[in-house]
Amino acid sequence: MSNNTAINTNNPKLFHQFSSKLTQAQLFWRQLSPGLRRIWLVVGLAVSLYSVWLVAIAPAMNTLRNAPDLHRKLDAQIDNMQTISAEVKSLQKQPKLGLDDAQKALQNTVAQRLGSTGQINIIGSRAILTLKSAPPQSVAEFLTEARINARAIPQEVKITRNNASVTSWDGSMTLSLPAK
């Protein structure tokens, strides 16, 4: 009751307008024939049911419909994260590698995976690899082996796709090696 009083005292003009419109609607309703009342009730019920469908039921059904696909995507992400976690753990278990051994391993990896398409320049614990028409698969294999064998971590990569008949990459990347 206090809410009605608050509305009355705060804005009596608005309350009076609402009350007037409500009285007009009731008068209109009473003047309708029973057949028209039923039609309006059916229309009102249909609009109400459609509104409930749009607001509550359809979104829930959509969620249920999309849940299996979302579940598969999340499972794939979890599998990927577990694979990465296992890889990290295996890398952590490897024995420490000295700088000299890391440099030799990196040079061997460049020679084996990139051949003449890759030139390496090692300065202390940093290595700069220059690529010239290097096949993407060879670069990917190099990075994997460099990470595992030489514990080399890419720090900066500036490569561009060569638009020759065969896809290849040009550019450079800076790798960091383990400290002494």
C-alpha cells in the first residue's frame, strides 16, 4: 500500500492518467460482444505464448542443440592442453644443456632441417637465423628440433611469404639459447 501512496503523492497526474486509461479499457472490454472478447483473449494468449517462447524456451532449446558441438570443441581444447602439458613436462625432465652444446645442436639442426635455405649466426646465447626461400614444413621441423635439442626459444620473428610458384619464407628470427 505504501508503494501506491508513494506513486500518488509523487506524481498524482501520472497516476490519474493511468487510472483514466484503465477505466477506458474496461469500458471498451465490456462493450465488446462475447465472440470478440474470445478472439481478443485468443490473440492475447497467442502473443503471450509467443513471447514466452522467444524469451525462455527458444534460447534454452538452442543451447541444448549446440551443446554437443561445444562439448566436442572443449574436449579438443582439453586434449590439446594435455598434450602441451605432457610436452612441457618432458622438456623439463631433460638434463640441463650447456651453451657450447646448445650452439652445436642448433648448428646441426639448421644444417639438417634447413640446409642452404638457412644461415645461422650465433653470438653468445643469442642466435640469428636468416631464411631464404625456406619451405614452411622445414621451418616448422627446425623450430621443433631447435626447441628440443638446443633448448632454443624464438624471441623475435620477421618472416614473409615468398610468392614464388612454391610457397617458401624469407626473413629472420632471433633465438635465445640457454645461459652458461
